[in-house]
Amino acid sequence: MKAAIEALDNVGTVSVTRTVAGGPSVTFTVTFTEDLGDVDELACTYGAGSCTPSTTQSGNFLDGDFQLTIGAYGNTAAIDVAASATTLRNAITVRFSFLGWAHVALLFFAVLCFTPKQSVT
């Protein structure tokens, strides 16, 4: 099943798990392991039996960069959305170091708390 799904256009790499739920019931869980955004729900057929696809979690895709702005104090340089926490901390420190260490540490903590996990790895 993995090879058949990965052979589809615009799908990329997937992982597939098969769970037997008792009786003739089998569940296949397909996880898209590449950042492709929201992929259309798969259709399925199963001989004379029935098959019902469902989406557990819709995908999303973040790309590009962003800047942090602190009121009149200005902006950071552009930061890639996939930047590491270290890169994010360095961008904040370089731009806002004049605010003092305690303020920069608090700013970094606030950004990590309110930034989607996929943006800070």
C-alpha cells in the first residue's frame, strides 16, 4: 500500500500502519511525512467489501520567513519559519540586545510559547 500511495502525483513519502480491529475489520493509517500542505483525502476501493476514508488531521504548510516587531523598537532580520530555537534566540538577541538581558530572555520565552511548534524546531 505504501508504494502504491507514494506512486501518486504530489504525495511524497508516507508511512502506513495496518491495525486489525477484530473480525474482518482492518484499519490502515497513512501519515504523510513530508511538508506538502493539506493533501486531498484518499479514495479507496475494496473488492465487494466497503471502505470509508477519513481524515484524522488536516495538514498545513508553512513556508517563507517572518520578522518579530517590538513596537517602536523595530524589527528583527528575516527569520525562516523552520528556524531552530537557537537561530530565533540569536535574531532576537542581535536586534534587541540594547533592551538588556532580562528583557531579551523574556521576549524569547514569549515567542517560544506563542509560536506554532512547526515554526520552531
